[in-house]
Amino acid sequence: GRTPLYSASKEGHIDVVKLLLEKEADVTVADNDGWTPIYSASNNGHVDVVKLLLEKEADVTVANNNGRTPLYSASKEGHIDVVKLLL
């Protein structure tokens, strides 16, 4: 299953992400495919969401079930600003 934080991160809903983080949503929870909120935000190029998740110490080294990390995903999708944040 997917958490509200995952869904908001995926869609780039920055205000919802902020609210959920203020309420101490867990940034480490992954869905059934191993996608975390930071993986989802990175995959979709949501720079501001990635910044917030990094501030909450989201782990950028965790790979999904296919062995891919947020950095891999952002690189593959051409999201250079996200790549710069993750390095």
C-alpha cells in the first residue's frame, strides 16, 4: 500500500507534503514495490518535495525492489535539478 506522504510526494503537492511532515509522517515507508516518498518525488522531478524530504533525513541510498535508487530514477528521467540535490 501507499501512504498519504507517498501520494503527495509523487504528485508534487508541496503544501500537503509540508503538512504531513509537520504531523511527523514517516519518510521511510515504502510501497509494495519498494518505492519511498523520496524515490517517487525524484522520479517525477519534484525538486521542492525532494528538498523537504532530505531535510527530514529521507534515505537516498535505499533501492526499490528492482535495485534502483532515487538518484538512478532522477537521472533516467532527466531531472537534473533533482540529481544535483541527491549528489
